[in-house]
Amino acid sequence: MIARLTAFALLAATPAAAQDAMTVVLDWFVNPDHGPIIIAQEQGYFADAGLEVEVIAPADPADPPKMAAAGRADLAISYQPQLHLQVAEGMPLIRVGTLVATPLNCLLVLKDGPIEEIADLAGLKVGFSVAGVEEALLSAMLETNGLTMDEIELVNVNWSLSPALMSGQVDAVIGAFRNFELNQMEIEGLPGRCFYPEEEGVPTYDELIYVANPETMNGDMIRRFLAATEKATQFIVNYPQESWKIFSDTSTELQDELNEQAWADTIPRFALRPEALDQGRYARFELFLSEAGLIEGVRPVSDLAVDLGAQ
């Protein structure tokens, strides 16, 4: 009996195993797109997986993949379309998981405006924020509807997409997120309507992905991170209102009508299996960008993305 008590006392005195520290850089300030990460943090799923995760919002949305490539972050949130360009440019990055598994980008017009179909944009102005990929998406959408880029006027509106559309500065914008800008315009009393790239000649793609440096990444740590976010996603799907309360309680800036509506619209788009890789999706988008002249040649999927669970 004494021996058993002594053994128990020794076990009780043993310190808890140290948590593995990792840094995750978001693509932008915290918003409903990041729900599984924040819920995993708040519900203790990262801690259960032996992780101490530091979540960082970048000062510049162009920085996260650069930080991951340079080894200044274990993971970064990025976008599948941008990943193809960055790998083609020689940046050491690879997709290791998916956060939002459907496109969010859309071509946005006023719901009650003069644009009833994409062909109506002939001779009109289209606003954009990010050159390159957004122009390729727009070009494909126009081509599907019998137009070319020469038949519209591109206007760089920086990140002021819906305001530029609502003020009449442009007739449409490419790059608007269907879970945010649509809700924002509805709330402001000037509803919009989306034309979806995946329905207009653009191969479907993962909107938000996790990227890492393939040469320096810790595969085991990333697997545990993805398992925790998968558990968080299941919690969000099963308890949408409770998870919204947990999420929004982390910051007063999240507690408004726009974020609450965006939360509801984003839930069905979260990757239920964040580790799983759709190889065909990456191969098709690589070919799309090559044919659009944005990258030279076609890289194998293994240069772009990995399923850590299959290794």
C-alpha cells in the first residue's frame, strides 16, 4: 500500500510534458474565415495536442507566405492561386492543409444595377485589388461569356472593393469575398450579386490553405495542428451558435452584424478534412495558370501540395 502511494505521489509530482511551440501567421486580421483556428485555441484542442500556438495577424497581407518560406513562421495562411505563382517563382512553399475548401472570390455587381449577365460588362469598368490571379480569373469569366479583357476597363481600387462599387466608381469588382462583401452591401442597403468563377470557366480551387517551407517544416507538429483544427471544425458544424459566441467573445471588434452573418455563410465552406489533398484540383489550376500565361510550364502536384496523413 505504501509503495503504491509513493508511486502515485511521484507521478503526481511529475511536471506536465512541455508543449511544442509553433507560430501561425494569418492572411489578414482575425475574421470568421479563421474560425477553426480560434475555436481550437479557445477550446483547448491545441493544448490537448501538445501545442502552444501563437496566432499572428500580419501588418501586410503579402507577408505570411514570405515569413513561412523564410522560416520565420511554422505555418502561414495563404491562397491556392497565389501558391502556384509563388512556387513558380522559386519560393520554398508547399500546401500542407486546407482551411476554406471552396472559392470565396467572386465578380460582384449591384443586384438592382444594369449588369444582368457578364456580357453586359462590355465597355464598362471593373475594379480589382490584386494583379495577376484576379485578372486571370476575370479573363476566363469574360471569355466564357464572349468578351475579352480589351473590351472592359480595369481600375485598381486597392482594397476598397464594395465601396468602389456602391459609389459608382466601377460597374463591377473582382476579388470580393462572397461571405463578406455580399453581406456588407446588404447591411448597407445596397445589395450585390455575385458571378462565381467556378461556374464561369475557372477551375475550382481551395481559397485558404496552410503553407509551410517543405525543407524545414515539422510534419508531426503540423499533423497535430491540423487534427486540432479538424476537431474545431466539427464543433463549429455541430454547434454553430455556441461556436459563434466563443469566437466573437475573443474580441469586441468581431461582435457586429457583418461578422455574425459572415460566420454563418463561412461554416459550410470550412474544410472538414483539412489534411486531405485533392490532387486533381491542384493539377487543373496549375494548367489553367500556365495557359493564361501567368506561369511558365507546369509543375507536378508534389511540388505544390502534400497530404501529410498519407506519408
